[in-house]
Amino acid sequence: MKHLLALLALALPLAAADAPKASNTVCPISGKPVNPSITYAYEGVTYAFAEDACRTKFVSARENSLYHKLGGKAAIDAAVDAFYVKVMADKRVNHFFEDVSMPKQHRKQKEFLSAAFGGPIPWTGKDMREAHRDLPDLTDEHFNAIAGHLQSTLEDLKVDKALIDQVMAIAGSTRADVLYHSKAAKR
């Protein structure tokens, strides 16, 4: 028993040193410096918070987010990969991706959708108008084709219809910004 206690005493400092370090120094809720003892692990990332109330708000936002209800990072990753198979097979829209690095496009789309659906990492990329600025030939037909591929991908993945409706409402809310330059060019 004495040897077991000695081994445990040696292991405790190692376990503390091996504890996951928070990925942030600023509280994602309050914007204040974090208290490193107030943490929450989500999808393999440890987040630190300024106070317990911030952690509670963060956890609640994760649990109630569309992102979480869809299945989080793994589900978004699978959906985006399946979505681009459909997009690249569609002659109406695949030409828009001829000169695009598809691994980079997949990554950006995963990051964007994750943030748009309430994931833990905010979107830091271009806004929709800027991202589509160099595509003045985009039309409602193109937007509808992309939206249709998103919907059919989610249906193929057996996502609940109520969640698909939420996703499609968010996607639909980007229409004006995605097509802004195209409409402005036609005026």
C-alpha cells in the first residue's frame, strides 16, 4: 500500500502537467483575460473563461446550437465533403471551381458553415459579398443549384427535416450577398 501511494504521488504532478492547456487567453464570452482554472473541453479543444457564468453561457450555446444538433465538426466535415462531390458533378456550377484549390475550398466551407451554424470558432474569413466579388456571372439558377446540393446532401445523410429547414434558411439568407455583384453588374 505504501508503494502504491508513493507511485500515485509521483503520477499526480505528471497528470497535472499533461492536462490539456486552454487554447485561448481571452474569454470568448466576456473578452476578459481567462482564469485558467475555469475550462471546458469541446471537440478536443479546451476553452478557458473569465468566470463560471461565461463557461455556463458557452456550454449552453454549444448544446443549443444548430452546429451541435447536426453533430458538430465530424458531421459538418462529412456533409461538406459529400456536398462538393455533388457540386463538382454538376455542369451548371462546377466551372466556377476550375481554378480553385478544392482542399482549401473544403476547409473554408467547413469553417464558414461551422461558424454560421453556431460552432465554437467564429468566422474570420471574407464576408459573402467579398468572397463572391470576382464571380459577376452568378445567377439565381447557380445559387439554387448549390442550395439544392446542400439540401440533398443533408437528406442523403438522414438529417432531421427540421434541422435541414434551419440550414436552408441560413443558406438562403446569404443569397443577396452572394449574388450582389452579379445583380449590380446587370443594372
